[in-house]
Amino acid sequence: MIAEKLTKNELSKLFNAIDLDGNGSISVNEFSLFVTGIVQDEQSRIVSLDRETESEIKIQARQMFNLFDLDSNGRLDATELRKTMQSLEQDITLDQAKLMIA
């Protein structure tokens, strides 16, 4: 999906799906859940993993998250979303990025 060109609407929906608490930024935990393909909502539950698998997933997710978390504050915001999308050849403005996470 990332390799494909996403519309601004699709990107907004993706960001909002990852931002589970709806606060306008993506936490490490939310990013980890997204990267591992785990969706958390009222109808689904996270499956327990063995400790070794869970630990490895957390390490890999943290490393990947850190690539996007440009200011190293533990959250992804509109500026970082914009820069990340630009690196993926998705040219969006900061205002568009802010609308996506609003």
C-alpha cells in the first residue's frame, strides 16, 4: 500500500485508523500495532504473543518508528507526516497534513 500513490483522502483515513486515541498524533504503541497488522477496536482483541515474539516485534517497530519520528519526541505529528509522505513521493502541504490528522 505504501508503494502505491495514495490519495489525500486515503492517506487521511489511514492516519486516522492508526491514531487509535484520536489525539492527532501517532504514538509508538499505535505505530507498533499498525506495523504488526494488529487492529484494536470494540469488536476485536489483541492476540497474546509469546514473550520472545512480542519483544522482537516491539524492537523492530521501535526502530521503524524512530525513522519517522524526526524530532525523537515519541509521537508523529503533521510536520513529520508531511516529511515522511514527501520522502515517499507524496507531495502534500503542511496544511493538508494537519487536515489529515485533525
